[in-house]
Amino acid sequence: MTYEFDAVIVGGGGAGLYAALEASKSSKTAVVSKLYPMRSHTGAAQGGIGAALGNVDDDKPEWHAFDTVKGGDYLVDQEAARILAEEAVQAVYDLENRGLPFSRTPEGRIDQRRFGGHTSNFGEKAVKRSCYAADRTGHMILQTLYQQCIKNEVRFYDEFQVVDVIMDGDTCHGIIAFELATGELHVFKAKAVLFATGGFGRMFKVTSNAHANTGDGPAILARAGIPLEDMEFYQFHPTGIRGMGILITEGVRGEGGILRNSNGERFMEKYAPTLLDLAPRDMVSRAIMTEVLEGRGIRGDGRIDDHVYLDATHLGRETVELKIPDIQDFCKTYLAVDPAEQPMPVQPTAHYAMGGIPTDLNGRVVTASGVCNGLYAAGECACVSVHGANRLGTNSLVDLIVYGRRSGRHIAEFVKSTDSPKVPSGADERARSHVERIRANRGKNGAHPGELYARMQATMMTNVGVYRDAGEMQQAIRDLQRLREEFATITPQDDTTNFNAEVLGLLELENLIDLSIITAASALNRTESRGAHSRRDYPDRLDDEWLKHTMAHLGDDGSVSIDYKPVDTSIWKPQPRVY
């Protein structure tokens, strides 16, 4: 079946819904999502959205922009950071006006709390900048935006998995999508397509990401010849539930929670004496790993030291139940621990991709050849490089809202002066042949999907984790290239057509393997430590050589070639990163 719209948004999370909301004001708009939008991973964002409202502490967008640049270890494009911080203020008020139920101060204003790396007066002291709805902020954003999209008559195609993009040179004319309910492929013609498909944390064994976070947009565009930017920078959140990866929001530390080692020491005093437990996430993750590796971790079920404690007992039951109720429920459910009475066992968990599809400040996909007409990206799958080498807490939701909104507004204007898409007959043949090849392997003695998935996650977690070195990353690349070859022989078990979740899972696995290869190759190539990319064999940040963005191209054979583009340092010059 073929559909035609002015704008097609791929992904129903925060960035996709805000883009759809803006685009739908003047164009026929559809959202194509493999999930019901309210199940999108934006709903897992707990702690808040950063904006310099100044409701609790004195604050300015300029300080927010500086913190973003410094937190990203100066790999952030600084004009993008300025726009992020300045437009965050109005974006939060827009959400409030659309009905988002923010937590309130006694005076009735939007309440704010501390988050890691956020300071006043260019690093002088911590500031309360995070606007929040208890610890359900992302869920409230989804609710608000979805309702507004329904009001604007946005069309939703749920449980449709994008499998290919229709390109004519540097112009996009639509997408091909697999419908889970029928097993059929559909063509969506569009004047503009925006990818907002989220992250790809499922490449790691321990991750806060949902099973659906498989990097579909970046992988599809990488195979279509679009380079991916800064893929070596993958953030490990310091406080995931031990062994499970389920996130314990930074908001716990924002409310006063303290990290302690096996000796009961507040060890962040050694690593970040000013911001302590609210230092940037990459620094806190490395501090936890250092404590564990040096023998001050806490012993887990496997009888090895593998985690530390996050202690919120001193906050009191009233604060815990009011400010972090979902976290309390998670800990009771999965750990049989009540945070009001016992410390929570935590360890770093793969959390967020700083890199992705390269875009300009209006969400347009850009390559060395220039802008790709009609092709946009926003949110975690995109890289406008507002996060650089390390994303600050709360800035993910800011990114979704600010750049999702900017992209939608640009699309609304772009489609007014753009001709109808020109899609040749047979545009879906490549995708159709690919899906049929996967199905045709049924019953053959080939690779088992579950085994490939487990091997991919294990090699990425072990060899491309918090700490890295050349030998381990080379091993990861060898493992992943072997997996890519074996994928061609993968053997599905399910021969049904309707609701064949196995075919969907195989398409997702293919995307993850390709993104894992690009991530490992990009990390091996960058011979320095910067932000979330921490190498034992190259421990120093080397601005003279490496203050540049990585642009990784995926070859048909799974090889990766790398180019570079400059970093925008037009506002602040790089300085040592001390907290």
C-alpha cells in the first residue's frame, strides 16, 4: 500500500511528537512508529528538563549554555548550545501552557532542583535548574504532546517499523515501513521525512534503554550513505540498578542523595570536590568504576565487588515519597529495598548516545556535500552536537523539545514550497528483497538470533565500555564483523505473516550490529580521552589533534572509513575541565 503526506515523522517520542505538532499546523502530517507513542522511551525520563527559569536560584541561559559546553568537554558546537539554553525557557513555558503538570513551589511557580554539571556564574556553584514533574517528567511530556497531536489531526501508524529510506541523490522522497500486524511493506511518500527513532543502548548488555531502542534511523541512513557523527561518545549513567540497568534518576542526587563505597565514604569528594555527587555523568561513572577496581566496591551476588551505594535514607520518608515516588517503587519491586530506609545498590549503565545523524540547527541532515533536501532528524538519534562528548542531565529532554520544535517548524515552511514527492515504481524492491531473504532462511542450519544478540552485547559491554583501550576495541571490531557475516545466515523460527515479531527483532538486530561496528571503529580511531570516551592507553585530552568531530561512513562490507569536521568554538575557548 502507498500513502502520501506532506511530512512523515518516524518515531513517536518527545522529539517526533513535537516535530509533528509543529509541522501539522500547516501540512498533512503522519507519525510512523513501531510502538504506540505513549510507550516511547521518552516516557522513561525521570528527573527533569533543564531551563534557566530562575524560579528557585538565580540563573541565566548563558550559564546553562556554558555548562553544556564544559560538560561536553568542549566538543559541543557552541551556537547549538546557545540556542538550546535560550529556547529551553520558552519551550518549558509552552509545555506548561499545553497542560504539563509540573511540580510547584509554594508560590505556585514551576519547581526546580539540582542536576549534575549545572552551575551558576560559569561554574561558581551548583544551581537548581531542572524543571520536573515528580520523577515522571518524560511521561508527562509524552502525554501532553500526544494529546496535542491528536487535537491537530496528526495521523498515527503504530507498529510500523521503518526499513528503508527513499533517496534520489541528496533528496528524500519517503520511507518504506514493515507493518507488524500484516507483515506487509508500505510506501510512505513525503515531501519531508524526519527521523526521531531514539537511541541504541541495546547494543550493550547492561543498559537503561528499552528493548525497542535499536537505533533504526541511524542504521538505515548509514546504509544509505549518510555518515554518522561522534559515535564513539556513548554515555554510561552512573546510577543504574545493579545488574539490571534500570535507571535511578539523577534527581535522587539532586535532592541530596550521596554515593558511598564499601567503607561508607562519600568518595566523590576525591573526584569532584566542588560539585561532589552532581558532577557530570561521565566523571561520576568513572569514579564508581575506579572505586570498584581499587577494591572499595560492594560485593554482589557473584561474590565480586561490582557496585556502590546510593544513599537517600537521610532525606526522610516524606521527601522520598513526594519527590521520587517511582524510584521508591522500582527499588521495592526489583530490589526489595525501600530507599527511605536502605541505600540503593547502583552501577554504571549504558544510557545515552551523544552521536548520531548529523544535522544543522534546523534539524536538516547534512553531509560533506551539503543539506539533504527533505531529510531531517531530531532527538537522541540525531547529532546537532549539543551534547559533545558528554550530555548533561536534563539536556536530553531539552534537546527533544527545542530541536524537535525547531525541526517541525522548518518542515512546516519547507513543504509549502516543495513539489510532491517523486517515487519511482519499485522503490520498495530493495527492502522487500531484504525481508524475504531473512524469511527464506527459515529451517536452514544457520545462526541463532538470540546467540548473536548476546555475543554483540557481551563484546560491546566488555570491550567498548566505561574504560577502553586499543586491544579491547580491536577485539570488539573482529567479533562484530564476524557477527555481521553470520547474520546473513540467520535462521528465523516463525513462519507466520501476521504479527511476526521475530522478523521485526531480526531487523532490529541488524541495525544494532551495524551501529556497534561504527561505534567501536570510531572509538578505536580517537586516540585521546574526552568526556565519555575514556582510554587507558591515551588518558589525556588532546585539543591540538582531536578537537574535531568524527564522521564515520559504513561500507557495504561492514568496513568503516572516517572523515572529520570542525567544532564550533566561537563563544568559549576550551579550558581544563575541573569541578
